[in-house]
Amino acid sequence: MASSTGDRSQAVRHGLRAKVLTLDGMNPRVRRVEYAVRGPIVQRALELEQELRQVIRANIGDAQAMGQRPITFLRQVLALCVNPDLLSSPNFPDDAKKRAERILQACGGHSLGAYSVSSGIQLIREDVARYIERRDGGIPADPNNVFLSTGASDAIVTVLKLLVAGEGHTRTGVLIPIPQYPLYSATLAELGAVQVDYYLDEERAWALDVAELHRALGQARDHCRPRALCVINPGNPTGQVQTRECIEAVIRFAFEERLFLLADEVYQDNVYAAGSQFHSFKKVLMEMGPPYAGQQELASFHSTSKGYMGECGFRGGYVEVVNMDAAVQQQMLKLMSVRLCPPVPGQALLDLVVSPPAPTDPSFAQFQAEKQAVLAELAAKAKLTEQVFNEAPGISCNPVQGAMYSFPRVQLPPRAVERAQELGLAPDMFFCLRLLEETGICVVPGSGFGQREGTYHFRMTILPPLEKLRLLLEKLSRFHAKFTLEYS
Amino acid sequence: MQRAAALVRRGCGPRTPSSWGRSQSSAAAEASAVLKVRPERSRRERILTLESMNPQVKAVEYAVRGPIVLKAGEIELELQRGIKKPFTEVIRANIGDAQAMGQQPITFLRQVMALCTYPNLLDSPSFPEDAKKRARRILQACGGNSLGSYSASQGVNCIREDVAAYITRRDGGVPADPDNIYLTTGASDGISTILKILVSGGGKSRTGVMIPIPQYPLYSAVISELDAIQVNYYLDEENCWALNVNELRRAVQEAKDHCDPKVLCIINPGNPTGQVQSRKCIEDVIHFAWEEKLFLLADEVYQDNVYSPDCRFHSFKKVLYEMGPEYSSNVELASFHSTSKGYMGECGYRGGYMEVINLHPEIKGQLVKLLSVRLCPPVSGQAAMDIVVNPPVAGEESFEQFSRESVLGNLAKKAKLTEDLFNQVPGIHCNPLQGAMYAFPRIFIPAKAVEAAQAHQMAPDMFYCMKLLEETGICVVPGSGFGQREGTYHFRMTILPPVEKLKTVLQKVKDFHINFLEKYA
């Protein structure tokens, strides 16, 4: 309970006593948590903004913050649900009203303000199951295996929580990709689980190599009990879209090595590269037949935050569990019930995402136009980013096959690396801080996601409007050249 | 193999109405053992089983949505399928969800929310100007002027400012700093986060968390999950569920044997008990926390639900401040509020905030870091919170209607009605419902019924509540889910159904109880 000596003497000087809750006394696991996407660089960005400097927040996958418009139909239905008096307004299309009524009827007291069942509104879970079936070419999905959540992050944490057990050498190990979305490392730190890194192959457009999975697993067995394998597809920060063969290989590996599979598929609607196609883990698993289909444990995640919707602030999401032990599934429901339910507006939004207007609906044309416009622009920005970065000497950028980020590799001169070390900073953090100070562009250093030793990267979103993005990419490239010159 | 299959079924089958996990895990273990003998004939064992899962999660219980509620769900499905029962509907009196029981949302709140959700409506003549002003202010503070952007992890800035202004007004001018305000996904999220940061140590130095008995079982659930040590202090049923500092002393002294007590949780107004702490009591508690160096958590989500004319809500923050600098500069406090209760009842929005006092600046940094991993609380819930703390004022267009709608007279009436009716029933005693939204009556359960319960491997009040559910369709939560003194039995029932329905419900409970007493005499 005692704070550090310095703390205590300062407290005494101010006539204050030592605090109950100090860095030394707090939960040590929480202390180890890091989340670079909103970490130190973003704090510095905030300081600059407060000094009225212009900052471009290219650090976070938040499309609407960068000017993307919400899909009209989604907001119309939601407004009708929020304020049902509007159901008598002539300014809303009939199909929107019908949807709102359908959702409200499924809510307690016909209101978004009632708690829902902890796994989410039954009707919406059924709609999610139907969406999954359509997406997967008819392969059945059971609504009882669908759990709505407060964003995908919530469900990912819940599943990981269930998996963590043992101690010392038997402590649960979880395989995660490097580079990864740092929710995974943060959660593993918080849960005191063992993080087991497997490296994606930068030389081959960030491909996932099963040989590397074997290597990682083999080394991990020394000091932990590996029980889960996390895959992000399309990848974050890397944007690679897994081939079907790769997914099959991963499933086979997971089955042979007895690993629970977590498939983070929140970017399933963000696929841009010609020749790339999203294959859901569920679909591939089922099509592989026995023994995999009936036995491989899998949890797949989706969200309203990405895709063409970009409804981050509503915190909508779901997990579909496959081949989960029934008793464990009830334990999961129990765990969710302590927090009562996911936000109901987010559930409503998710419903619209999984059951959008049909071609015969009045809102279809506008919905389709808006959706296609968003996705087309994202695809153009993905291509532009790859192109501009690859023109810059010292920056190389793998194709952005999907998701909404580039993760280019940057060459940093040895003197810059030394300077960073003097300052106690990771070299790419040093680079990114200087970039921020001099250009106002806020990106996240690769060290926040993981990378091979001696390599440096940063993650930048492709979300600013196209022409603005072009300017930013060029500005960044010029900065890199200047930085390289400065430290030659 | 048949035996193994049977064991697996028992291990993995639907819940019997008993505590989660215990009977199942032993059945599952047995099943695994049998299956290992003949592996080639069987499906292979799963990776994630009751045995192999996180034991801390397994230990978690949350009665408010526990076995009895699952049973209620099953019965509802049966009713839907046309199966005949002695009743036509299940009455969900288990959860503090006002709108589910027919309470109407506040018009102004929903207008502002709709304007924020679909800003085209800002051009509509059907919305009052004061609602539009609020909506514009919120939207301007959001990324891309949209509820769809992530907010700062601590919450939208201007909303935190509004919350601070609300607290300052509520507390008669005692200043609140927006920097100490964190918006959260319901109050539960804030409570869970603070507890998480606090828990450390091992063995005898493991963090002990003092909680009231009876308590709202979020606390015990989070303590289980975090593998912290639960330290019970008993509220005094004879004295209207008063908090007695001597009991706090007793509890903390005993706890020091086996843990490091660091945290004291208070729920005021109380849940499930509904008692509203006197100012003197709050001062005593603060002094005790100061003396024993305990971090104070003040769960004040029912601060707008005070009914008894003799009672008033006193915020811990205000009292702390008014006790002078020795306390107000030193005692670490976190107070919680929510959009789910009060006159708003906006449970589904998951809106809430916590105000932290005297936290070490480095801890505040850690807090934001932890919150940032989940990005931000739902922005629509933040907006709802904004309207709760920044409602229409006199002179504004919407003020009159808002004032009418936000009156709690109905709840006060139902509180009195419930107390009175229960106290007319032989074998039921109900303390006054001073606040919150529940009755927590004590019920006499005859010895024969206690035996019958034990035969069913159920807590006696769970047995009682199951029978009540099966015979009347009324779903309440047994006292064992909240904690109670050994040998006493209670249940928690909400006072949320509309008055006439509530009267019917109370009558049915009365009739059931009398029959129950006769049956098990």
C-alpha cells in the first residue's frame, strides 16, 4: 500500500498523506497494458491541438471522424426507433418505418431504453444468423450461437477471458499475429495470459505461413500451455486478405494442435485488391467437413465500426461461436449478464447492417449508391497510398488488400536510431513524434503493433478524403526524405 | 459409452435451478474420465470445457439474471407455445428496468437523441428550438459532427463539462472538475474498471473489498472475476437497513487476518434494500475510510430515486468536501451515476459516469489507458447522459412538459403501497422503501420447506421463488443472490409495474405466501 519514497515525501510536504491507490499498489497487470492506437503519440497530438495547431488524426480507424457520411437509411431507422413519434412523419420512407417498428416490437416496453436479453435482442440475433448464412452461401448459422456485444472488442475480451487458466508453465498461451491490433496484447496483459507471437511475412505481402505457426507454437510449449490462435482477416494493421488455402491450412493446424480459433473479421466488407476475396473462417471450416467441421472450436467477430458503415461510436458488434461446449457457452452468457446487455442502439444498427434494404425496397437505390461510393473511394485510397509510398525512397508499402490502413516500412538512418535511443524512445516512435510536430500528421509507430527486430513501420489510416489523403501522403514522404537527410 | 454419454449430457445439459457450475463441473470431470478410456469411439474432448476454463469466471454469479430468470424465459416460451399455466404472462419483477415495465421515456431526451442521430431533423419544424440547441452542441463536440465517431476514451469533452456543472449544482456549489469525470458504459463499467485497477497482491496481501450485505451482485461478481477478496459488512435489518460503522469496524478487523482491505463500497440509495443514508452516517463512513485508509466507492445511481419524506440524498462528494481539508484532500473517492435509473430509465443506452476525487495523477493516466483499449463508451449513451445532467430549465420551451414527465410521484406511491401491502401478510416483513426501486422483504420459510429446498439442492429462498414463479408467473430474485444474514430469507422485487398491475402482483404474492405457509406447515 505504501507509495514510493519520492511520492510520500512530496505528499508530506503538501500535508497530504500517501494514497491508497498508487502505481506501486495498483493491479500490476493493468500497469503492463499498452494500447498504442491511443497511446503516447495521441496524447502529444491532443496537446498540439490544444495549442490550436492543426492535427490530422490518421491514427485510428474512425471513418466518420475523417468526414465519411453515415449511411442515410441506417440513421433514419435509428431515429425512428429513438423517437417513435416520427413514425407519423411524411419525411421518412416506408421501409425505414417498417424496420423501426419491427425492431421496437422486439424491445422490452417497445423501447430502445429497456435492457435487452444479455446475448442481444432475439430478433436481431436471428437476423445476424441469416446474414451469416447468406454470406456463407447457405451454410447454416444458429441464432443461439450468436452473441451481440459492445463492439467486437467486448466479445474478443470475453472469449479470451474464458480461455485463460493455469499458472506458471500451464498458464494459457495465445498465439497472435505480429504485427497485430494491440487490443490482443493489451487483453493478454490484463488477463495475465502468455502472449505467443507468430510473424506475418512482410516479403510476401504479410502472408500467414503455417511453418511460422509451428515455430511459434513449438517454442511456446516450453513455458506455457498454448490454447488459442488469433487471426485477423482482413489484417490490421497489415491489410492482407488471407487466401482460402491459407485459411484451410490454419484450420488444420489449429485442429491438429488443439487450439481454439479466434477469427477477427471486422474488415470483412473492406476488401479492395483485385484477386483478393474474403473467405469467412466459418464457411471454410464447414466446407472442410469432418473431423474439422464438427469439432474445431471457433469464434468469429464482426462490428458496425468498419465496413461501409463506420458507426464506431455506437459500439455495435457480435460473435458467432462454433462447436463451443454447451456448458461453456452458458458460462459466457453468465459473464455477459453481469454487464446486463450491449447498448441497444448499437444492436439496432447492427440489425440494419446485416439486413440492409432489399432491391425492391424504396431505400435500396440510395443505400446502394452510398455504400458503393464509400467502398469505391476506400479502394481508390488504398491503391493511392501504396503507390505514393512506394515512390518514396526509403519507404516501402505492401499492397493494401483490405481493411483501412497502410503499414509501410521506413528506413531510418543509424544516427536517428541512436538519437531515439538517447531519448529513450523506440526509433519509429521518434520518427512519428517528429512527423507529428512538423507536419501535424498523427500516425502510430510500428512498435505499437509489433514488428521484426530492426525493422520500423508506422500505421496510417486511408480514411481522409481522397485529395486530402494525396496531399498527406506526399507531405509525409517529403518529411521522411528530410528526416533521412537530417540524420545522414 | 452410454454411461459416459449420460454423464456428458448431465455435465453439459440445461441448467437445473441451482448455482452455476458446481454440479456440472463434477459431472463433466466424471464424463471426461470415462471418455478417456475409450477415446477412439468418441468425439474428442473440447479445448474449452468447464474444467479447463477460467476458474475465476466459473466462480462468478449474477443472480439478477441468473437461474430464476432463465427459468422465467423457459416458461415464457412454453406460454408462447400454448402450454397451459395458472397464469397468462410472466411478470419480470426481477430487474430494475422501468421502460420494460411500461414507463415512457422523457420526450425531450428522445427528441435531442433523434436530432443527434439524424441531423436532417434539425430542419424540421416538429422539434423545439431548445432540443435543437442541445443537439447541435453535442454534435459539434463529436468527431465529424457525428455520433458515429469514436469519442475520446474519457468521453466527449463538453459532456464531461456538463456533468461537472451538474455535480456542482447538485452539491450546492461544491466544485467539480471536468478532468475528474469519466463517462462510462453504464455505471457498471466504471465500477468494474476502478475495482480492476485497485486489485493487487497475493495470499494474505490480496486486496480485500468491503461490500454491503445485502448488495447488488455486480460487486461480488467483479470481485470473483478479479480474484479479489470479498469482505462482507452487514446492513442492519432491524434498523431499516442502516449502515452501522461498528459493523464496518468488525468486518475490516476480521478481514485483516487474511487479506489487505483497501476498498469500501457503499450503495446509496441502497440496492436491494432501498435505504437512504443519513448525512451523519455518510460522515461516519468517510471518517472510517479515512482512518482505515480505504478507497471509497459510492454507487449513487439511485440519487434521483428518493421517496421517503424524511430522507434526502446526500452525495458522498459533497459531504466529503464539507468535512474539511483533512478529509477532502486525502480520501480517495469514486462516485457513480447512470442513465438507467432515476426518472429517465434509459437502461438500454448504457450511459453513465464516474467522478474521481483525490486520485493520484499517475493513476488517472492508468485509468485513461485502460479505458482506451475499449476505445470509448457508446456515444449515444454519452449524449443521453448529457441531457440528464443538462435538462430544460425554467424559461425554456420544453421545461413545462419535461417537469411533468420527470415527476417521480408514481414511484413514491408504489413504494409505500408495496411496503404496506407486504406488511399485511403474515410471515412477510418489509422495511420502508426509502429510495431506489425495489422491495426486499423478509419471508418466513417453514422448516419443512427448508428441507424440501435442501432435497432439491437449492437455497430455501430460491426454492420459494421458483415455486412462486411456477404458480403465479411472477419472477423475483431470491435474497441468497444478494446476500443476507444466515438463516434469514428474502427476495427482491421491483416496484416498476404500473400501479394497478403492481397491486395485482402484490395480492398474488400474498396469496401464494399464505398457501406456501400452509403447505409446508
